Amino acid sequence: MDTVTRRKFLKLTSGAVAVGAAAPLLSIDQIAEAAINRPLPANTPILVVITLYGGNDGLNTVIPFTDPIYFSSRPDISYKPEAVLPISAELALNPAMKGLKALWDQKKVAIIRGVGYPDSDHSHFSSMAKWQTASPAKHISTGWLGRWVDTQSDDPMLAISLGSVLPPMLAGAKRSGSALPLGGLVIPKGDLATQCAKLSRPVAKDSKLMAAAATSMRNLFNLSTTVQPVLKSPAPVAPELPTTNGGNAGGDSNLAQQLDVVAKLIAAGSPTKVWSVSLGGFDTHANEANAQAELLGVVSDSLSRFMGQLKATTRSNDVTIMIYSEFGRRVAGNGSQGTDHGTSGPMFVIGNAVKGGFYGEQPSLKNLYKGDLAVTTDFRDVYATMIEKVLSSPVEPTLGKWAGRVSCFN
């Protein structure tokens, strides 16, 4: 292919690079190759962020099973005291969360109560934007972890989201995290592969964007055959833990699959400090009792399995898991055996380094604000703690002079 055609092609491709600069696409092969050639140093902390899209109902997740207002406010979707999994004299986990209950009993789960932000927004889009940018008061274009990525050395393996679309929280101003499609990337073969390899060769006269496009293509082809044993090997398995996947209840049902991939690459030594996975379907305006329980069962079983997989590796003490949703639900049921968009809800932080227990004040069911639970913990308190305690980084470049913290680590 001649230089002119090559330049035309790379100009077009560089446009795609510019548009998608915030979301480089990786293949598992590339990550596994990096795990072999430059593995993450031993004892390096790793953060796994789980986003529950749709607005998880916190009151039916961490249940105030002795409060009569809980039962009178939602008579058709409340859980009877004998059905729940008590974790204190007043609070219990959803009956579907047996795996998480076992981790709680091992003191590996911190439940942070009443988490939200000031002047809560009931819109999915707006509220999730606030959570992912960590900027409740004004719109900004960078995510909280993307700003952390900006402070680190340039490395596409540093922060990875499972899925083809990069979540806003990993988008920085100068660089970003990367996206790993679960299905992998299809690499061209035969004559097309030969032509693409020619296109990817570096040329001194290339513009920065054209050079980036060529480099991106070149990286797809420069895959070491030594990664094949890593890719073919199964994820670490703890046979004594449940391995079944739950249903999707209208959302993505592949959380266990995502965490399997993460466990596999962590065990292989991937040089990744932040992983992002997600589960959808939590917008339970109707049939909440069944739908949410099924989803929470997926979360609980997937976490239990993941923690068991980590136990079979040398990295089990390095990993901290943080779980959040864009808002909770209203206290009162909506007449359709569901709940509408609310405000605060619980966050979970899980790991061997976590000091298990309750943090933050439990919102009162008696003193509501316009029918909603009060926000007793700002989510930035949790983010600041993750940045300092897990990512071992200063908070100011990401959250400014934010002072709040949660003392949930040993």
C-alpha cells in the first residue's frame, strides 16, 4: 500500500483515535502479555469498583428489620424478620446475600450507611454523572479515577473497565483508563493482516494522531505467543464456594464472568491497579422483591466466588472491592410492588485489609426529607479513603482539599 493511501487511512483512523482517546480498547492477550513482561509488583494494592446501575434499594439490601416504619411504609415488598440475615440487633442483609453474609462474619465487609451527596438528584443520568465525576455541584468532564490516572505514569494497563464502553469515572483530562471488551478483539488474519501490519509501521512524518493510530494497530499485532498458556488456563477456583450465576432481572447478568476475568488477570500479574465492573437492572419500579433479590444474589454469589478465587492466589491481601449505586429508593412503596428513585443508600467495601463493621449513621425512617432518606455520609469521604488507603496517592489532585474519610481499614 503506497504512502499516500497509508496517510489517508491513518488520518481516518487517527480521527477515531481522537474521538476514542478516552477509551483505548485492549485485548486480553495484551493484558496477559503485560502480566508476563512487567507484572504488578507483589503487595501492590488493587481497587475493584463495582457499579450497580439503576439505583439499588438500600432499605431492602441492608434491612432495618426491627423498625415498624419499614413494614408500614412498604407492606407489599418488606421482608419478614424471620426471612432476613441479621448482622446486628437492628439491621440485616437481604435473604439472597448469603455469600456476603459469610464475608461479613469473617469481618471482611464494611457497610457505609446513608451514602449520597447534597441536594440529591433523582435522575439516573445526572446522579450517576455526579457519582462518577465526584462533582455534585457542577458539571465537569473528568472522572474521579480518571483524574487519578492523570497523576500516574502513562500506562494503558493501569486502570481497566470490563466492557466496550469506558465509564466516565475513568476518563481523565490528559489520559484515561482502558476498556476491555468481554468478547475480546478480533485480530485480522491472512492478506488483511499483512496489509494492516504494513499500515502500522512507524513513519517519521506522521502527525501525533496518525502515529498514535499506527501504534494502536501495531500493539494489536505484537502479541507474544507466551501468553497462550495464561489465556487457556482457567480462573482460580475455590471449590468450596458457590459458582452458579443468577438471572439478570432486566440487567446485565455477567458480573460473575467479569470478575472471573479480573481474577484470572490479577492472578497472572496484570500491571493493573484499578478494575471496573458493573451490573445493571436495579431500577425496580415494579416486582422489586423478586427482581432485586435475584440481582443481589448475583452480586453476593459473584463476590463470594471472586474472594475465593483470590484466596487461591498470592494477591488475596492486595484487593479491595468498592460497591455503589447512583441512588437508593424512596422509603414508601409505589403501589406497583416497587419503589421510585430516592437518595442515600449503603456502600460496601470488602477485602482482607478491611476493618469489617458499620460506618456512618443509619438514616432515620422517621425524619425524612421530602419522603427521602437523609444523606449521612458524603460519597467523597469513601472516595478519598480509597485514594489514600488503597491507591496510596494524595487526595488533592482528584478531590481537592476534601477532608472527610471513613476509617474502614485495619
